[in-house]
Amino acid sequence: MPTRSKIQKIELFHVDIPLKKPFYPSWISGYPQLHNRFTLIRLTTDDGIVGVSAGAAFETEREGLGELIGPYLFGLDPTDIGVINQRLKEISYLGWRNSWIEPAFWDIRGKMEGKPVYKLLQQKEEDVKEVRVYCSTGEIQPAEKRLECIDKIRGMGFKAVKLRVRSPTIKEDVDLVSRVRERVGEDFGIMVDANQGWRVTIIDEPPLWDLDRATSFARECEKLGVLWLEEPLDMYSYDELSALREVAKTPIAGGELSAGWHELKIMIEKGCYDIYQPDATFAGGISTSRRVMEECLGRDLGFSPHTWTNGIGFLVNLQVYAAFPRKTYLEYPYEPPGWIPLSRDAILKNPIEVSSRGTVPVPDTPGLGIEIDERALRKYGKRFYLLTQLRLALQSIRRMGLKTTLEIARKKGVR
Ligand SMILES: [Mg+2]
């Protein structure tokens, strides 16, 4: 029997990429975002294979996370995704949401098997060279400015755009979508995101939609040929979402920031959405995304993951999406001048650009296809946690004494 690999080094970095221009995300009304921040995890096995993933961050809120996760993840067999998810669940009992870490293990597993991760997720293995993407805008802009931007993105090759709506009245929201439809004609895809799923009111108070407003707006979307209406209600309003879906002819989409399978399962059973959008860096890792994807396949539902975090999060979700046979469009976050590939993907060797066909390539290298530019990581990143065998032993002896440390090592060793 071949000896199994083990995680022998764990590193965590705060990454902070200043944006060239402020970005005003519609999901935090009034907030000028000046940085692209995330936590990067880098795991190394005893045979030198490296796995990477990233979790979106506001500041350096994960500063103490290493002390918690280190002893749980050190020494794990990176191919045993079942045990890894069990450990991540155990770590989460204290309140941290840690599923953003899980894709790093898939990265290692793909590298060990010499396959891109999407091939580990497919029901029937086949090559996927590229996927079609839609331009996901992120700001609420005056109609004239939005139309100018749409002219530009059409010129770039995009075949669909997602608009954000947050006006005080339905009429203003409908006017915007209708003006865009007029401008782009019938053949260009339009999606609309109301960003009601997880409202943030720290600066401005955006309008709060109820079932009536969502229903009225969905009817207007139908007339305007909208491909999907995203997050028209709070993510936990399961009953209202399924009631909306009963009457709306426009497909209803959501599920991006769900906490895991336990929530997504309820949504699927209650019939909340036509299109599920779990983000593998929020909603339970690649394992949960795969489970949702398989449910969507079996129930003839749509699947198009959320990707708006950073370049690494995009690549993680791209791999999951590439495994879905009934593809439509994947989210490509782009809102110049604030949110552009240069800032979104600054620590990647190759920022992810959209082709003139409105597609992005699916990396065919083993793993997730994340290639870190070490110079850029040194520039924008700060390592705040490092765990090796020696450090783990010293930490344990310091905290529990030699006798207990040896006893625990013996128990873990015989398992
Ligand atoms: Mg969304």
C-alpha cells in the first residue's frame, strides 16, 4: 500500500491589494471599497505538493485563526475530503466559517491525481476548454453611465450582463433594465440582482423588498426577457421565495452566501430557486457545491456559482462550474475603473481576462489552476501564521506540558 501524504506545513497570509480607483459595491450601499482583501491559505504536504485557497476578508479579522485551525488540519491526509470536512465542521463550532479552506485540499488532490479539479467532479470525464461568462457589474450607476459601460463590455465580447437594482421605487429599477434592453436588443443576455439576500446597512439603508415588490418586479423582468432575477428576498425567507417562484415566470436565482448544505438542502426541498449559486468559498466548500450541482442536474434546475470575491475564489468556482454539463453563463466580476482584473487578480501570475468570444479559459493544469505570483504575494501579502511539525510540538509542550503532548501524539498516531 502506498504511504499516504500528510499536511506538513500550514501558512496563512493577510492579502491587501489597494484598488486603483474606489469601487462602490451595491451590496454595501454607500461604501467606497478601496482594497481587495482576503486571507490566503497555503498547505504543503510532506511530498512537497502545495494547495491554495482564499477567503474574502474585510480587514485582518482572521488574525488568530491559525492557532485554532493548525492542530486540526496538521497531519491530515489531503485526499480524505470526508475527514477534512469533518475537521472544518469541528473548527466551526466556535463560530468561524471555514469552508473557504476546503478547496485547498482539492487543489492538492488534483495535483496528486494529475487532473484539473473539474475532472474530479464530473460525472463523465471530458475536456472543457472554456466557459461562457457574463459581465457581473457591481455598482448602482445612473442609467446614462451604465449604458456607456454596457457599450464597452459588448465591445469586449461579453454576451450578457448582470445589473444591480437598488432604487427607492420599482419604477426606477424597471426603467433602468428597460433602457438597457432597448440599448442591447433582444439577443443580449440581461440578469438582474436585487442583492436582498444578505442586506448590509452599515452606511446607507437600501430598500427592503417584500414578496409584493419581488413579485411585481419579477413580472416586469418577464416582459423584458431577463434571464434570471437574483436574490429578490432575504436568503432565509424560504417560504416567500418558494411562493415567489410559484408565480414568477422569470427564473429566480440565489444561494451565494449560504452557510452550507444544511441550508441549501432546505432551499432545494422548498423549491426556493430555479438557479442555485453556492460559492464554494462560502457555502461549504467544493464538496457542498458539488452536491448542489448534482441535485440541480437531477431536478432539472440551473447552477451558476457566485464568484465575486477575488481571483482565487473565481478560479475555485470556475472549476466547479466547468464540471456542470448544462452550462449557461458564469459570473465574471468586472466594474471598471474600481474592480478590474489587475486589482481582482493581483497575486495571480496571469490575471483572468475575458476573450473576444465572451469566454474565459478553464485551466487544464492539475489542481485548481491557481498560480501565485510570489513577488506580488510578498508585495501585497503578510504571512501571519506558520505551522510546521516542530512548531506544533513546541506549541503543544508550552500549553499542555510534555507528558500530555506525548499522550495526545500517541492517540492520534494509532488512529
Ligand atoms: Mg448576487
